[in-house]
Amino acid sequence: MDKLDIEDREKNIGKNVLHDYDRNLHINTFLMMHSYLEEWLYVVWKAYAPNVELDNEKGSIGRFKNIVKQLGVDLSSNYWQVLMDAEKLRNCLLHANGRISLLKDSRKVKAIIKKKDSGLTIVKDRVVISSEYLQKINENISSLMGIINNSQAQSLNNKKDM
């Protein structure tokens, strides 16, 4: 092997390491955002709607469907649907390490990824999350939190007026 071949190999190794780093950073950021939302929804449930039943057929944030509806969230809204799609991606990342072929039913995740401007791709059978997708998730989480916070503020104001 000559010197140029060795240099080319070293450059490719460096590119692969950076690619893997970016991919993992995006995945970890997404999972952190998702788990933060899940914890926040749990706290909201206990504080504002403890008598509302969780949807035990669902997991993760989907189980809070009844609670968020009670607190003023439109379940047909785009931001809620984006977060429900995010839950499916979260499950793929956690239970199949992002590998599409390991899913029992990969059609749902593939459909999410194929949506126009999803910010998601599949590379070597694994889900790849873009910075744009992270921004989109952040905006949808903020929308959900804003609606619930405004609902609770309005509820408190109504109680003061009585």
C-alpha cells in the first residue's frame, strides 16, 4: 500500500466517524427531547388531571392522549400527529436500534420517513434524523406545551373570577 492509499483510507475513516457522531448526536438529542416531553406530560397529568385515566393500550406519550385532550389539545392537530409519529420513531430507535428491518411492522415508520419534508431518511437500513427534524419536533413540543400552559392559566383565571 502506498502513502496516498493510506492517506485516503485515513480520510474516509475520519468521515465515517464524523458521520456516525452526527447520526448518534441527532438520535440522542431526539430521544432526550422525547423523554423530557414524556416526563412533563406525567407531571401535568398528576398536577392538573389526576382523575383522568391513562390510555393503557398506548405507551410513551400516546398514553397521555386522554389527559392532553382534557387540557385543551386537539388530537387531530398537526403538532399532536407529528408527536405521535415521533413516538413510532422513538420505538424504532429504542427497540430496534433504528434498524428498519428489525421492526415487526416497518410500514408505519417507512411511511413517516417518506412524508414530504420529513427530515428523516434511511441509510443502510437505519433511521437517520436531520437537524431540521429536530427543529420540527422542538416546535411541536413547544406548541403542545403552550396550549396546555395557556389552558391551565385560563382555568386559574376563571377560578379567580368566581
